[in-house]
Amino acid sequence: MTASPDVLRRLAGLLAQPADDALDLLRDWLPAAPWLAQAIAELAALPLAEWQGEHTRLFINGYPKTPCWSAPPTWPRRPTGRPATCWRPCGMTA
């Protein structure tokens, strides 16, 4: 499967650290990605700091384990299968 640049930008945006304009950006993507509607409604009810904290826990520094490492440099030197396990349900491989 080959993804278009627009799709790849959306995926990168969905995985990025939430910024002040993140909710507006998600709303802009809604016509092309209607499946975001429920997530937008949930995120609109959260303070940005809480949303950013959850992003940090999931992708950067969760305790006791980071559920979904987001970048290869943060993966352990010895393969553990964690990145592949985390992303496989989304159809992605490490």
C-alpha cells in the first residue's frame, strides 16, 4: 500500500505532541477523516496539559513502561518486539 503525502502528514500529525492548535487541526481534517469525530469530542473536553501528558506517557516516558515508543532511537538496543507489537494492530510494522 502506498500512502499519499496528505495521509502521511495526517498520520504524523496524529502522533505528534499536541500543541495549542492541535484540536483546530483535527477539526480541519474531519471532512477527510470522519472517523476522528469521536476522538475530537473526547479531546475537546480535556485540558491541553492533560492531553500532552497522555501523549508523553504513551510515546515518550510512561512509567513503569512506555506503551508505544514512537521513534527508533528510543527503542532498546536489543529487539524486544515491543514496537512491532504496539503498531501491528494499525497495520504497521517496525
